[in-house]
Amino acid sequence: MDVQTLKVLLPLAWSGNTAYGDWNSRVPSLNQCAVTALVVQEYLGGDLLRCKMTNGDSHYWNRLPDGTEVDLTEDQFNYIEAKPIKSEYIVRSREYTLSFVSTSRRYDLLSRRIQAIIDHQPLPAI
């Protein structure tokens, strides 16, 4: 697995059920950051980075083992007013991020959907 493959697979697997809050099929990456960062970490390793946004919400992305930062949901910021303040980030553990029931449930669904695409199986609905 590599970043480019995940970049292709993730939009096929994102849905309203994997998003945190509002979601729009015209902006599939909207509110998918935490679960997406967890999937990237699942396949590629590295750190989960988290920062505050200008509206007080938070945003997650990845730092890969080689030090490269990858944000596969950053295009959502072309469509919303709030912006991430990436210069003020912290590293979050996988355990902490998955300790939130909603995040864990959404991640599990997204992870299963990605695996279904890889296996050429029908996508799990919920």
C-alpha cells in the first residue's frame, strides 16, 4: 500500500456514516480527517498529528515514518471557512484517538470499506 493508492481508494469508501457531523458527496473528504488519518496510519505507520482549527474544531493528518506529512482530507478546506492551524500541532496516540466511541465506530466502517474495495467485495453499508 502507498499514499497514492490510498488517495484513490479513500474517496470511494467515504460516506456520511464515516464522517464526523455534516457530509456532502460533492466534498467527500469533509469531516473525514480523524478516521482517514487512522486508516493511513494502519497501512503506512507513522504519527497522528492533530491541530486546532480557526473555528475551534480539530483536524487530523499524518506524519509518515520517513518524516513526510500527508493530509488526504486537506482539499475540504477549499470549501469551508475554517482552516487548520497546522503550525500548532500535537501528536495523538492511536489509542487515544480510538478511545472515542464515535471515532472508533466510524474508523472501523471506513477500514472495512477500504478492505472490501481491495478485495473487490460489496461495500459494508454500516
